[in-house]
Amino acid sequence: MDCANGAAYQVAPKVFSELGAEVKSIGISPDGYNINDAVGSTQPDALVALVKECGADLGIALDGDGDRLIMVDRAGEILDGDELLYFIALSKLKTGTLQGGVVGTQMTNLGLEEALSDLGVPFFRAPVGDRHVMEELTKRKWLLGGEASGHILCLDQTSTGDAIVAALQVLSACSSLQQPLEELRKGIVKYPQQIVNVPTNGRIEEQNLDRLSTIVSQTEQALGNKGRVVLRASGTEPVVRVMVEGENSSIVARLAETLASEAQKEFSKMV
């Protein structure tokens, strides 16, 4: 378990230990400055190494404020929020406790949408941000949603995003389905996805993004019906996030770089 030197550094290891797991923890020595510093869900390499070193069944990484979750299977493969959402949804569907469908975001991998469709589970994309996911869940009276970053909402268990609760739901899925993480992940085939952050010289409005509609349309046409393009201004940084997703990783990478280059030319004109 990697607690990111953050808010859950004391309680998280205790929760899993008291439930019977043998727990080895890192990221449990906060000094006021080292939160998320080479540890936690945003930098899971240390957890991957620890899982392999210990021969652990799985790894759990929280972020600094304890609301995001990334997991690692016994082979050291990283599982993001999209995959974890699938595991929880599958378990709830099999046990008859899934109410409605699942809410993701514009950035949710197309593979999750297709995997849920194969199960007959409705899926809806909200704008990026956990508050938007919450709004859609509330509106639809659904209980499960989240983001690839690992912010997962299990409203049948708690009223907000909580990485400990989400991790327990994933472990419950492993138990009820009697499969480890590496087997469960075979049910979802994620599409190659490339995200490029394009710095900007000013505030981006919707009309600024509209100027790139032609190149966006060309990119979508190149991907066909098995791909997506998302262009959006970040809500936290002075960047525009360019996301391209499709079946072929090399084509996806090339198209993403081309689109990002065009976006950079456009936004560099701004004062």
C-alpha cells in the first residue's frame, strides 16, 4: 500500500490490516513537504516495484488527499480508474446490486464503454471533474461513476469519493467473482490513448477551441468509428488537453502530435 505521504497514511494500512490482509506500506512518513513526492497514485512506480519485490497479490495507491485510487496486479501491471470501475460494475451486476448504469467522463477510455455495453450496462459521459460525475449520478439516480485518474464514486457506500472505500469495493469484486485482478482485467480491452498538454498564453474560451474544428474533424475521420478526439481547456492549469484515442497506437500518437502542434500554433497567437 502506498499512502502518498498524505491524509490516509495512518488509517489506510490499519483498515486493510484489521480486515485480515498482510500489509506492507510506503508513503507513510509525511513531513509537510513530501506529499505525492515520487509516491502515490500519480506516481505508482514505487508501488509497482514493491509489489514485485514482495510477491504481493496486489498493490493499492492513494493520492495525497485520499480520494483517488490506482491499483497494481501481482504482475506489476497498473490498473487505472476505468478498469477499477469495470470490476466494481461487473461485481454489482452479477450480485444484482447495480442500480442503473455507470457515469464516466469525456476522457474515459472507449474500452470501458464497450465492455459495459457488452454487459448490457448503460454508460454516460459527463464533463471532466468529479463534481460533474456526481451531478449526473444524482440526476439519473445511479450509484457508480468515476474517472480514469482513480476518483471513484460508490454512492451506495459513501457520499463522496474515497479511495479506501473504492479499494474495498474492488477487493469485494475479486472476492465475489473469485478472480484476481489480472484475470478480471481481461474483460476490458482499453484503446491506445494519447494525451498532450498544450501550454497557452491566456484564458481559453470555447470559441478558441472552435477554431480548430476543421483539424479535429480530419483527425476524427482518420480514426473512423473506432476512435475519439477530445480537446478541452484544463480547469487547473494554463493548458489545453489534446486527447486522441483509437485502435492503432502509432496512428494515435501521430494524430495526437499533429493536432497538438496545430493547437500550439493557434494558442501561441493569444495575448
